[in-house]
Amino acid sequence: MEMYAILFSCPAAFVATLVYAVLLRCAASLWPGISPWFRGASLVVLGGLGIEVLLWSQIGAVSSRRLLGPSFELGHLVFFFFSIPAIANLMVLQRRVPFLANPFVASAACAIFAPFLATFHYDVMEALFGINGTDGPFSLLFPATVSQLV
């Protein structure tokens, strides 16, 4: 089932990023002052993703969660959801290479990156919570019966 999600992340990222990039370009032309803020926030998000990937590759997701606590999961979700828009921001709002600022080019780049990000997300979540969400080192243990809750 996850394979379908990873497979469909490419066209979904392309379409969503194309709409976002066109709206971003319009907003940046109306309010030029937002460009530095968006670029700065994008650098923070992609820098955080880089640090997370570095931690994951060196000590793994479980050890990273043990080291950073619950903030690791929050950070992971923030980086997961905002990495694609961050790439689009940096491409569309840059002025050096006009070809890269094209919304179609930015959308294609994001669509290429999306399956890698989705695969990374699945790996981290399965390492923390297990394949079923109940057998990982940080999964919640549910009581055997509802009467134990009362």
C-alpha cells in the first residue's frame, strides 16, 4: 500500500507545487518584501531536513528520537510537510537563473524529490512506531479491554 502512496507522490507533488509556485510568483510580485522571509524560512526547513538526514544516517531514527525526545517527531513532520514548498520557494524566488524560476521547472524538481522524501518518511515512522503502528519502540500500548480505561 505504501508503494502506491510513494508512486502517486510524484504527480501530486507536481500539481500541488505548480499551483503553489504560480500563487507564490503572484504574491511575490504584489508584495516584494515577502521574498526574503520565504527564502529564509525555506533555508531553515531544508537545513533542518539536512540535519535530520545526517542524524538518521549516522545513528538511526530510534537513537535520534531517544537523543532529542518527542521534538524529533515534531521536527520530522515539519520538515516532511514543508520541504517541497521550501524547494519551490528557493527556486521560484531566486533571480540568478531565470530558467529555474519557471514554475514548471520548480514543480518538476519537487516531483523528482517527492518520492525520496516519502520513502524517508515511511522509514522513520516505521522505525519509531513499527509497521502496524503498534509494535515499534515508541508506539502506544493499548489496553486489552475497554473496561481497563474506566
